[in-house]
Amino acid sequence: MSKVKSAICLTLMSLLLAVLCFVCFVSFDLPNGIDTYNSILTMTEKDADLGMRYGGTEDESGRYLGGAYTAVYYPEGVISAEEYSYTLAGMEDEADKTEYAEKYVKVGSLYFDKEEITMVNDEPDEAFKADFDSAVELITARYEKLHLEDVRVSVYDGYTVRVLVPRGDTAAFTPFSYTGDFTVKYGSDADSATTIMPARATESIKDYVKGAHTRTGANGTNYVVIEFTAKGRKALADASSGAADSSATAFFRVGDNSALELSVSEQIDQSTLYISNTGFTELSANTAAILIDTAVNGTQTGVTFTVGNTVGFHALYGENALMILYIIYGVYFAAMLVFFFVRYHLLGFAHLYTYLLFTVCALLSVWGIPFLTLSVETLAAFLLTSVLLSVSNAVTFEAARKEYETGKTMSSSVKTGYKKSLWNLFDLHIVVALIGFFTFFVALPPLSNFAFLLGLTAVYSGVCTLLINRFNWAILMAYTPKKGAFCNFKRKETEDE
């Protein structure tokens, strides 16, 4: 390869790696003093068993809690196998047991009430499935708008929604399960209050309400801000015209549930309504605003949910597990660089470039694949294949070194060295990848996550060591006339007899 082509390739490779490393590993506060640029590593979901700053939650002593809370949303008419068995066991009359058993259809590990949900061949009908998909989309959008770190929303058992949030950030658990139309009522209590938005069946809530968001005042007070149309402003003004003489309450409801309530002691005649409750935190205000806004402008669904028991768990590996994992990786990375640069001098840059590309690919995979998280298991898999990549590169370097010692040119030594080690390294990577992927299909989490990433990064390692590393070696070698010194390769000295 000519020096010009090598220079172009090296420049492009360096720029690409610099950009990827910046995007993946660098986080910083923006000049406005409010927003933060988050790296891919920061945004990558972390396993709740790691004791690090998980969603920014601290206890009274200021220590990071780690851990998380999880809850399952059950569609109305769907119950768990545990609830079904518990209820059935509590019945003494056999007729009641038979009637109860005939009422439900088992689908996977769930039980469906045939009176609540239309079943076709022991499966919920297509209308329910479509409504459930819309509900999942709605709930997911709500949590995404909340911008909490490390929140996970996933379909569980086929027809329930499981939500995991950082420990201490559970304010949205119940409100975000609410579905149905958004309405505004006005009166002395919720049951007898008059619906003022929408007033007639021919109108929609969008004729009255534009949406909702939050605002924080200069004194730190958190507000839910509701924007009304001209028709909505008039409806609220008309309803509250006598509030000065007889106070009442405005009830903002999603389906049959209260999203927000406002005590009214004077007429409300404004397009933008600021609501602040004594107990409002930034999280609870955001939760109420997002609930209202998505009920007005979000996906509509016919499924309603009940929230199962909330389960909390602490960090399994201790409060500083993530930091310890980072330190372990840092020690490995430093030791790897020392070995390659001491043993192979400037040729160590070929391995460094290859390894950085491998690391970026692994991180992007953990970030982009929904079921993978940064955990002890996934980092263990990554470290194992990191060692595999380093050993493979060292094997090819040593193979080329032995050829060079016999008097061959550097080009011939590299070509022969790779040829001799190619199939052994290829077979090794294939075997590791197959073991990983096979284990993934038969194992349970978290072993399955470890196995999948082991298989995937074994593929990355194979491509990097057999293709990328050789390419990097070629473009670096074009710059020096002393190729042996560049790689710390030496000829064998022979004595004259």
C-alpha cells in the first residue's frame, strides 16, 4: 500500500475512532448550565443489581441506593397463575370452584376472564391484541417522556406490561397505568361533579385542551401547566363563575381515575392554567403532566390495567459494584497496552485501533439490543472476548515474528504468519460463538445475556483479529523503512563456522 493511500486510510480510521469514542464514552454539562450531553455509556441501561447512581436516587445519608422497584400491569380481566390458584384454593364449595374454573381460560402463565375478554380458540381476539399493543405503546411513551435513567418497560408473559424503575422513583407506577379518555369535571365531589370537557359526545377533548407540561418557578415550586383552547377556557370560566360564593373542585380525570384535582375559590378565566400542589416534586409534577398530555394527544386504547404488587430489591453486588467493574476493566486495558507496546513497540497501535473498534461495537450492541444491560454478566462476557481478541492478535504477531526471524521480508512474514494461524483462530472464534448462542437459547437470564454477548463479541473478535487488525498493520507499516524496528522484530544471528 502506498504512503498516500496509507495516510488517507489512517486519517479516516483515526477520525472515525475519535468520533465513536467521543460519542460512546464522553459526557459533559452543556454551556447553558441546565442540560447535559450524555454518552452512549451513560445512556446504556444498567442492571439494577449494580450499586451505582441508579436514577440519581440517594438515601438520607447520601449513599447511592442501587436496586430498583418493579411492578406488572395486568389488563382488566387478566390475572396471574398465583392469584388464580390462591382464589380457587380459598373456595370451599365445589360448585363455586367449578364455576370459577370455567370462567377462565389459561394462556401461557396467565388466566383470562371469558366474560371480560373475547376469546377465540383459547386466545384473546385480534381486537384485544391490537388494544394491548396500543396500550404498551402509550405506557412506553409516557416513561420515555419522563426521562428517568434506567427505566425499562417490557411485555411480560405475552399480555402484561412489566415496568422497572430506579429505587425511590415510583411516583409514576400507578398513574401511568391509567388509560381512557381525558375529561374535566367540576363540582363538590368526583361522583356528583358535572363533566364540562368534553360537553357532548360529538366533541373530543382536543376541542377543549391542547396539552400539558411542567414549569418550575423561581422559588423552586413545581407546576403542572394545562393549555386550553378558546372553547376550553370558556367552559372552565362558565363552570367556575360562582366559585367566589361557593367553592368547588375541578377534577382532571383519565378514564375513571383522577390525574389531578384543583380546589377553586374564584373564577378561572385563562388559557394557561398553572396548578401546584403542596406535595408536588419535580417527578410527581412531570408524571401528572405527562399523563394528561398523553391522554389528550397520545395513543388511544380500550385496555384498562390494574397494577400488581410492587417488588423492591437492593443492589445484589453491593453499592460500588459498577465502580469496581470499571476499575477491573481499566486495569486490564492498561496491562494490555503495556504488553503490546513493550513487546511489539509501535505495532501496538495496530492492536489498539482494532481493540477500540471492537469495544465500541460491543458497547453499541449492549446499548441497542433491548434485552441486554450493562451488568456483571455482560461485562464478564466482554472481558473474556477482549482476552480472546488480544491473544489472537498476539498469536498472529508472534507467527509473523518467527517468519521474519528466518530472513523473510516483512510482507512475506505477515502473509505467512496469518496463513499459518488463520484456521486455528477462525475455528476458535466459531466454537466460542456457537457455544454462546447455543447457551443463550437454552439458559435463563442472566446467564442467557452473558451467553448472547459472548457469542456476539466472539464474532466481532474474529472479524477484528483476522481482517481489521491486518488492515491496520498494513497501513501503519507503510510509514517506516525500518519495518523490523517498528514491530520490534529481529533476525536470528548465525555464527560463521
